[in-house]
Amino acid sequence: MVTVASGVDVNEDNVVDVKLQSEACELNLSLRFDEVPKLDDLPSFDSGARQIGTIAGLSAFWCEEEGQVSILAPVGDECWDIGFWISAAAHQKIVDEAKIIARKEYE
């Protein structure tokens, strides 16, 4: 299940909150409104993942490979702590709904 909603971060800035949930786990991400456009045209993993948003206070990195999107959280400069793979359809739902939320802020 993918849920995208408006939220407020620890700095009281408006953000887009994304929840990815399955029977086994849940991933919560926060995206600043100015980060939402970065979700379009993600780089391949070999080209380097793009930093977009946070997971539990850590930078989240996104990339795309063969129709799947990877969301990665680093443990340091050279190692990923955890990674999640989502379908292109789930990614597109996040992009579409996040753009609607971010656009409303500027109206």
C-alpha cells in the first residue's frame, strides 16, 4: 500500500509524507516540497543514486533500474543500511500525489 499525505517535519516545515506498507514492513519517508520534482527521471544505480527526502532522519537515496525503483538509506559514506524496491507504478503514484500536495502549498 502506498499513502501520500501532507505533513510537518521536526523543523515545522511543510513536507510530503510517504508511507509504503506491506504485511512484513513499513517505510516512512518525508520529502520537502522543493524535492518533489527530483523524483522525475531518476538516475540508474550505476550513475549514482539521487538524494531525495529522509527516512528516520537519514538521507534517502533513489535510483531506477529495469522498471524498479530503489530507495536506499545509508549507514555511512560507503555502505547502505537498508534498501527498498518498489514498482514503477508505485513510484508514479508517489510522484503524482506528491506534486498535487506540493502544488497546493504554492496556490
